[in-house]
Amino acid sequence: MARLPTEHGATGVFGGTFDPVHHAHLRLARAFRDEIGLDRVHLIPAGQPYHRHSQPGASPAQRLAMLELAIAGEPGLIADGREVRRHGHAYTVDTLQELRHELGPGAELWFLIGGDALETLHTWQRWPQLLQLANLAVALRPGFTAARLHPDVAACWQARQVSDFSNRTPSGTIRALALPPITLSATEVRQQLASGQDCSALIAPEVLAYIRRHQLYR
């Protein structure tokens, strides 16, 4: 697929708690990279996730370490610890501002968001600025309807959505993606680990060994 040349190519951002990172996360990251045609995807664990009522089961440093183990050798996937190192709550708009400053104004930047998160986008810190900094790639689940979006978000969805890559831009567009749905949640993985079930089919062996070594999620 054609892409306007930029100094840094096309970069994607996939944020999450990754508590712990599992195979469904990796499938989604690969599909995001391949469908958009990204040169790299930054997987960014949240340091202090402000949207969660309970704290993660593993520390920020441990979640970053597990992510590094899970994607070792994966082309184009990068474990990015900037939010882990940041003091206080990490807001997406601040992370995208940092990346935009690093990449430059002409670089193509994409932020991956789920359709369920899109329904609460109007509650995010300075959410309209996200589209000034990046394009949005929205992973839709079956049954998604724009009727559930906040009117301001729905207006952006209507005005900025594109269906092809004939005119790729650094920021400002929204694209719905046909990505594989995540049918596995980190909550389920933690529950299975806590009950002593075999999770070898759900988690990379290096990550599972790390969890056992550090006695996490018991």
C-alpha cells in the first residue's frame, strides 16, 4: 500500500495495562501493524492507570519486563516504558505529544483504540487534541454502533473516517479496523494463574517463567 515517505515512517501506539501480556495482545499488535502497514508499533504499559479502580497485580516495572520478554524478536514491535517511568498518572494525550515531538510534525502516527473505549472518549483528558497529534485506528467488536457515541465524538467519527490509504496523513483521520477481537482478557488469565491452572497456551513461555519466578498473581 502506498505511503508518503517520512523521515520516521509510520508509527503505531498500542497502550494498555498488560497485566500480564498474553497471546491475544500480541495477535492484536501484529494485526494493527500489518493492516495499517506500520513500520513499528510502540506497546506502552500504563504506569499508574487512572481508569482502574484496583491496582495492577504486577508492578509497572514487572509489566514492562514481561512485555519485553513477550515481543523479543518480533519485527516492528517495541516495548516502550515511557509511561512506567513517568511520575503520576499517565494520560494518552501526553504520551502522543512526546512521540509527536520525537517523530516530527510530518511523521505518520496512529493510536489504537477499541470501540468500547471510543464510547468513553469524551471523558479522556483533552480528547480533541488526540486527533491533532495522531490518527485513530479503531478496533471494532461485533455489534458496535455509532449511536452509542457521545455527540461530539460521533461528529468526529462521521467527519474524519476514511476507508482507504490513498491519501495518508500524519494525523487527523479515523479508520475502523477489521482486527481479530480479543476474546481473552487479562482478568481471566490472572484468575487462571491464581487457581493454578495451566496457562501455557495463553502466555509466552518466557513470560510464564517470569511470573513463576517472581510469584506473581498468586
